[in-house]
Amino acid sequence: MALVNVMEKIVDEKLEYMLKEEDCCKCERCLEDMKAIALNQLPSKYVSTHNGELFSKLSALMRQNSIDINVAVSYAIKMVSERPSHPYDQKNEAQ
């Protein structure tokens, strides 16, 4: 049995979905920065993973907290887009 922060999986999925519409750097460094900013605004939700329970817990949590998750991820995308942690010329090469 392993412990997993379900919120991390949800933020990963939400970032992937929301970034499809964004014109910003999507390099690994920027994605990790976005993920960290979003996760720091949200509560951790740890679950034990056995017998496929993770998927049902993830779905229930996502419905329950979808507005908070959307706000946190949107904020993270905006912050990193405005101030990436790398030089501008690297941004163009990373995409």
C-alpha cells in the first residue's frame, strides 16, 4: 500500500487541460513552477492506493473542489507566464 497526494494528480490533469488554451512557455521548468504554486495554495489530500480506490477518490475530490482547483491553477499559470524563472530567449527554445 502506498500513500499518494491525490491533489497532485488532479493539478497535473488540470494544468494539462488548461495549458492547451494558453500561449505561454510549457518547458519542464515552467510546468514544475506552475504545479508547485498551485499545490501550495491547495490542501494536500493523501489516500492509500489499493484495489483501484484512487480513481474513485480522485473523481470525488475533483468534483468537490473544482472551483478552488481552477482558481489555483489559473493563478499559477498567470504567475509563471508573467515571470518565468528562466531568461526570455530560453523560453522560446523550450517550447
